[in-house]
Amino acid sequence: MNIYDKYQIIKSKRKSMAINIKPDGSVIIRVPLLASTPTIQKFITKYQSWINDKLETINANPPINDQLYYLGQLYPMVLTQKSTNTVEILENNILIAIKDDQDRPHPMLINWYKQQTISLVTPILKKYQAKYEITFNRLTITAAKTRWGSCSSRGNICFSYRLAMLPIYVIEYIVVHELAHLKYLNHSSKFWEHVGKLYPEYNNAEKWLKQHKYALAQQII
Ligand SMILES: [Zn+2]
């Protein structure tokens, strides 16, 4: 593979070459202005197994942001050691307590977001079910990164565990959006009319999602 596709190669006024691996797994090779491609290639080959080892470690322990969204607010994430593995919000931090260094905070956090999403979504679902006599088949919480929710023709509704990152009024909109799909499995004008009937302020929620799209995409958990 072309080294220029695989790595970010930055030429600058320097004498030697250096490799910089960022926490997100991107690799930067810093080289002198006049370094030729074969020379750079040779340098990379020499350190290839070192680069691969580092990338393997990063992939096995994906980095977690220092700040995580919960209900639309950013909370600093604090790691601590305790006698039990817990995740909780304490003094405006998302506090992750791990029993020993072997435990990875990553699956604990995902599980926490999952539980949060279930307890946030359930009362909203109940509210609309009671008010509009809407019935659905099954609720599943998924690990979807780019889709907040989905709905199948069999009446199964899915939400991403990442839903708990959003403000409650945005969560309500996404729930309503999926419930509206039980009636219209498309994004026709009839569908949006129906969404508007169930949840008139849906435009604000759409706006919040648009404004935070980039920030939310940066949330690696
Ligand atoms: Zn939709």
C-alpha cells in the first residue's frame, strides 16, 4: 500500500525522521523537507513491527474521551480504583471505578450507557403507548454508532446505547420518530406530518442533533 495513503507524512525543516502515533491510531511520520520516498519507505519498514505493536495495543484498548456526553451535557470522565466495578455520576463527573488494572473501563461504560438508555426510553415509550395506543413488538438496545434508532416492518424498535448522550427532549423526539415509523416505514411527508402531531417541537431536536453531529461523532465509546 502507498505509504502516503496509509500514513500522514509531514515534511518540515528537520534533520531526522520520527514516528508519532496518536491515541486515535493515526500515524504521523515527520521527515526532512528533502527526504525521498524510498528513504521514507525504508525508515517505515525498519520500524514497521514497532508501529504494528503500538496500533495493536490501541485497538485492544480503544481510547475513551476525557469528556463524555450524558443527557446533552459534557462530563469529565474520571477513572478511579474501588472494591467494585461501578460507573456513576458523582459531583459532575462520570466516575468509573475499577477493581484492578486488568479490568477495562470500556465495556463497563458501554454497559452503563445501555442501562441509562433503557431507563430513559422506557417511560417515554409508555407515555406514547398510553396516549396514542401505539403498540410495538420488541425493544432492543444496539451498539449502532451512526443510527440513533431504527424500526422494522415487524414492529421491532432498536435504539443505540448512545441515546443517553442526548438531551432528554432529543431522546423523546427519537423515540417518537421510531414510533411514527410503525405507521409509515418511510420519510414521506405523511410520516413527518405524523411526527409533528405526536411531537410538535421536533424541529428543535433535529437542530440540536445537527449542531452536535461532529462533537457526537468524536465520542469514542
Ligand atoms: Zn426515520
